[in-house]
Amino acid sequence: MKRRGFIAGLGALWVAGCNKVADSETGSKLLSAAQDWHQGAHRLLNNREALAPEYPRSAISPTFRGNGSTDPQNGDYPRHAAEGFANWQLEVRGLVETPMTYSLENIRKLPQRTQVTRHDCVEGWSAIGEWTGPQLSLLLDAAKLKPEAKFIVFRCADDYKGLRYYESIDLIDAYHPQTILAHQLNGEPLPIKNGAPYRMRIERQLGYKHAKYVTAIEAVASLEGIGDGKGGYWEDRSGYQWYGGI
């Protein structure tokens, strides 16, 4: 089995048991140790610039399923969807020298990266799609991160099961060349079920890290005080590992 598939499968098996294990103090320590091992092993096996596999367009899956939130009905999202996201605003904020606000039109005018990659979900399914959007590093460089910034938090528009979705990554993954703010899937505007108008593509991490319906990109020094402090919606709610590398 290729290393990417092996690590993805191992991660899925581990996450599947997280809820029961995480209920105890000992289990919590085991989860933390496993995450540290996973992240250390992944960094050892892959250098900072190593790319996830990319595929020919002929390998694109016939359908790319939606998962989790597929049609948010909270807040202003339905209105924006009805308007074709013409007035959607994306903020780049937090520990930056120059906070930025982008419209969808602005994002489309930036230099774009297109990549055909495989999405691996912890539920056991995968799909290959072609994603297009600017590299996250481009947006961060334009805003000029402050030295104390250590993590990037993605704020999302969807309330999933009563809680607002969010995710986060470190600067190594934030500056990875395949980490993009995708606004197209297979050459077409991103469908609502897949996260319109924007979703993150963090190609060396599992699918739950690829935040959808992104409203803000926030640079922070620490994840403490954000949600339950574990770095993401599923990390807080179900004990998923913060680092979902594959």
C-alpha cells in the first residue's frame, strides 16, 4: 500500500475510536501522544515542500460528494447564495500588518493555481477533483504576517449541528504550495454542497481540515480561547486529531 493511503487509513481507524478513548484522562493523553507521533513522523517522511500526488484530468471522479454542511441556512448565507455571492466578503485579519478584504471578483483576478488531487475523508471515502484558486501564501504575504503569528484559523459561515464551523493549520501547511483558497471545482464555480464560494484545499491533510464556506482567514499566536481550544470543529466536538496529515 502506498504511504499516503496507509497513513490515511491509519488515521481513519484512529479517529473512529476517538470518542470512546477521549472520555478518560488517560485516553486524552494517549490521543495527544499519538498526534505528536503522527505529526513528527509525517514531517520526517516528507520535507516541507513535498507535494501530494496530482492526477490527470481523466482521473476526475464522476461526482464529488458533499459532506457535513451541504446547504447552510443560517445567517446571511442564503441571501448570498441567491445573489451568486456577488457581495460576499472575505477578510484576512488578526496578527497581520495590513488587514485585507476581498470580493469574489477580487479573488478571481489573483494569480491562480489549478491542481487535480484526491480528497480523503475519515469516513472512508475518497474522490478526485480539479481545484482552482489562489495560494493561501499569496493572501498571507499581501497582509504581511506579524512575527508572533503561529497559526491560521479559517472562520466559516455554516452552523453545523448548532455550532459554528472553524478549522486551523500551522504556518508550514499555510505556506505549502498546494494549500489554496478554491473557488472552482472541475472548471466550474464551486457548488454550494462543496463549500461555495470558497473552501480550503490543504492537500496533505484529511478532508475535515478543508474548511468550507470560508468568511475569514485569521492569523493568531495561539489556538487557546478559540472554540474549545483544540483547533477545529471536529477536534473540539469528537476528539479528532488537530494534525490530520496524510
